[in-house]
Amino acid sequence: MQILLNNQSLNITEQQCRQPLLNWLREQQELPATKEGCGAGDCGACTVLVGRWQAGKIHYAAVNACIALLGSVSQCHLVTLDGINQGDTLQPVQQALVDFHGSQCGFCTPGIVMAMMAWWLNTPANPMQSPSDLSRHRHDIEEALSGNLCRCTGYHPILKAAASLAPFTLGGEACESTVVGLSTREVTTYLSSIDEPAKPLSYQQPLTEQQLALAIDAAPEATFISGGTDLGLEVTQQLYTREAYIDLSQVTQLQQIKRQDDVLHIGSAVTYSQLQDYIQTDVAQSSRAWQKLLPLIGSRQVRNKGTLGGNIANASPIADTPPLLLALQAQLILQAGTQTRQLPIAEFYTGYRQSVLAPGEYIRDILVPISDQQVHIEKISKRYEDDISAACIALVYELVDDQISQCRIGLGGMAATPVLAKHLQAALLGKVPTELDGEQILAWLREDVTPMSDVRASADYRLQVCANMLTHWFTQTQSNQVGGLT
Ligand SMILES: Cc1cc2nc3c(=O)[nH]c(=O)nc-3n(C[C@H](O)[C@H](O)[C@H](O)COP(=O)(O)OP(=O)(O)OC[C@H]3O[C@@H](n4cnc5c(N)ncnc54)[C@H](O)[C@@H]3O)c2cc1C
Ligand code: FES
Ligand code: FES
């Protein structure tokens, strides 16, 4: 396999494909500017830019190098801090951090420079015209940097440094070539000249479903990997690397999102960032729930790699999308060889981290109804951004003559798998929402789930917070909007 690392074209051997990108950069390429902080995707110190063809141009996305396997970024333009350093001349992002005192010990700074760079490159060159542009801009900056922890400078100077970049011409080819050290034309020429990737059996990266079928035939025991934001942790935290991977992330058919009637067909390899872009302006109640939930999943770096398919397939009880998918009655399309089957997500989970997936079977599409019923979603975690749920609650309901005629409640972090609260749902039918009582909701909820106590929350807290949230939604938010406390 090949890669364009900064301005150098390199071959990657089969043995190197399964190792973390960060180790390869620091130890084998001797590029030490990319730092290791946590080694778990949490701190952002290892942020690099991964450039791929997208919608007619090269799109550079910020990615955590510590949990990305090298094979996953082959055939890309990889830009690291060593690559953008140009002697004594600072890049505008670096100069802004100096000017606004955005660095103290400096350990987080390489990652912050790269995350800020990604935001800067992807921000259209629209001049700001009003105060609301400024606050929108600030929100975007905070989102772009939410995966980068700084323990000593404090975030205010860093955010001010990013905001100061606004008067520059943002985005555009001139800016890109300054940042990545090559002109867009040079990168494009390189990427289009790369031969079809060789297919090492231990890390296959098919580009089409036909190639995927061949890859599975050639290595039936291989582990599927999409964004690798769960599987990468195995490598860095448990020092466990699988014998062979089949990377689903570049299979064209699995990367598509389309709307058919009132159903979104989401390819399983669609990343959170792509889904966020797709639904950002949709006004349906269910889309607004997604708009609320997606920014709360991981960080920008995690959302640039993590996929909906991986979040469902890992069968974690604290995965954040299943509660909403359960409440919206999503369906899954599963593919094994030439066999396709469709089933409701409610029938997918069979136990703690277990599902109905057979060996060699993968999730191809997720079919998500677009709903204008009342839709509410809340993720309860210790930190607002880049944190795992203690509980996640999704509610979809409808009223007829002021009484609840339909109701589905998806729960995460409350049982061994994501579940629907079936007893509670049944008990709520025919009730008038404003007359509901929190104690009664809590009692019904206890019939559905017996959550665990762990470092994130006690069982009692989990039950109480779910009951409180549901009571609040039913009794306080009768207006036509996606509700929830934050
Ligand atoms: C720092 C950090 C923060 C995180 N924050 C959150 C969070 O807030 N909320 C949350 O829910 N999760 C979070 N996660 C977990 C992770 O990002 C998500 O679960 C993500 O959706 C996993 O998707 P992936 O494509 O990266 O999965 P991968 O790691 O590629 O795969 C995960 C599992 O799914 C299987 N798999 C992947 N795709 C398919 C498919 N199409 N068909 C069959 N099997 C498949 C793989 O074999 C593997 O078992 C976080 C992770 C990190 C590192
Ligand atoms: S080293 Fe902390 S996110 Fe990679
Ligand atoms: S400058 Fe020290 S951690 Fe950010």
C-alpha cells in the first residue's frame, strides 16, 4: 500500500498496516512532533490531518493518530505537524497561538495546531457580517477543538487565537497549499496516480462491495473494522491486535446516505461527521434529535472516523445511537455473501456485547424513519463533550385527544444491551402527559431495567435521572420542539 506523508510518497508493508499510525510516525518515520498523551483518543495530542478525495476536492479531516491503524490511512495524504513546520516561518495558526498566549508547557499544542488547522481549512471564506455569524463561528471553533485537552493554558486564549484567524481568507486553494506544503494540484496528481491498493491478507481495504465479497472469501476469519475508534483501543489499551482486518470504511456502497420517502438509508460506513453534515438543516423532529445527539458523541476527531455501523455492531450497552434508533424503529440490512436480511434493531442485540451477526455477516445499511412525532433525546455524562454516557434516553410519542396513543422509549446504560422500556411504554398508553407523576414513572421503569452501579453513576442515579427526564418531557415540553435539559 502507498501513502503520501507530508510531501513524501512511501510504501507501507503488510506488517506495518495493523500498527497504530502514531507509533509508525514517531518510531519508524522519526517524526516526533505528533505527541502521545492518552493513547486512547481522548486528549487530541496526536491529531494529524488525513486528506481524501471528497465531493470533487481534497478534504482534510482531523484524526487521532494513536487509535488509527496505519492501513486505514493508506492511499491518503497524511499531514503532520512536522510537515507543516517550515523553518522559522510560523503558519498563521501557530502565529495566532503565539500572539494570544495559547501555549504554556506546550504538550497539547501540536494537536491543537492540527485541529485548528483542520477547522481553518474547512471553513468557507465567507466574511462575517453580523454578531450572529460571530457566535456561530465561536460555536464551530469550540466544536472543532472539543477533542483537544489542555491542562495548563486554559481554553480562553486558545479560542481567541482561533477566532483571530477569521479576518484571513479562510479555506481555498492558496490556504491549503500553504498549510500542507504542496499545491492542491500536486496532491491530486499524486492521489490519482496511486495504483489500485495491493491487498495484504492481514489488512484488506476493499473499495466496492464486490471486492468486499472477495476479501471475505479470502479471509473469512478476519475482523471487520470501520472507523476503528473502538477496535483501535484494543491495540493501544489491551495490546491486542487481530490477526487480520477487513476495512469497510472505503467501500463506496457503504458510504452513501439517501432519503427515500420518509426513511433515511444510511450506509454503515457513514461517519458521524458525514451524517452531521447531511442532516444539519433538516427540520423534522427526528433530524433535530440527531442534530442534538451527534455533537455529543466523542470529539470531532472521533466523529471523523467513527461510524453508525460500528456503534451498533459493537453491541455496547452505552453506545449512544441505539436508544434513538430503537425509539425511531430503525431497521438494519445485514449482508452475508449474497444473502441479505432485514430486521428491526430491537431484534439485533442478544446479550452483553452480543448480536445476531453471523461470522462474515456485516451491517450494510441502517434505515431510519424520519419522524415528526414528539422526539426527545438526552445523553447524561459527567462532561458535556467527549465523554461516555452514564445513561442515554430517547423518547418518541404521539398524542390523540391529549392522551398518549403511541410511545417508544429507548434506553442506553440501563441494562446489558440498549433496550426499549416495554412495560413503561405500555403503562403510558392512554395517559394524559401533563397529569403524569414522576414517582409513578420511576416505579414503572423499575419493572423494565435493573441498571448497574459503576464509576459513571450508581444504579439509583441512573433510574432517577431517566424518570426525571421523562417526567420533564411529558409534563413541561408540550411545544413542537426537540426538548431536553443539558
Ligand atoms: C475518545 C472516544 C470517545 C468516544 N465517545 C463515544 C460516545 O460519546 N458515544 C458513543 O456511543 N461511542 C463513543 N466512542 C466509541 C466509538 O467511537 C463508537 O462506538 C463508534 O461508533 C464505533 O464505530 P467505528 O466505525 O469506529 O467502529 P470500529 O472500531 O471500526 O468497530 C467496532 C465494532 O463493530 C464491528 N463493525 C464495524 N462496522 C461494522 C459493520 N458495518 N458490520 C458489522 N460489524 C461492524 C467491528 O468488527 C467491531 O467489533 C468513543 C470512542 C473513543 C475512542
Ligand atoms: S494520544 Fe490522546 S488522543 Fe491520541
Ligand atoms: S499548554 Fe500545557 S497542556 Fe496545554
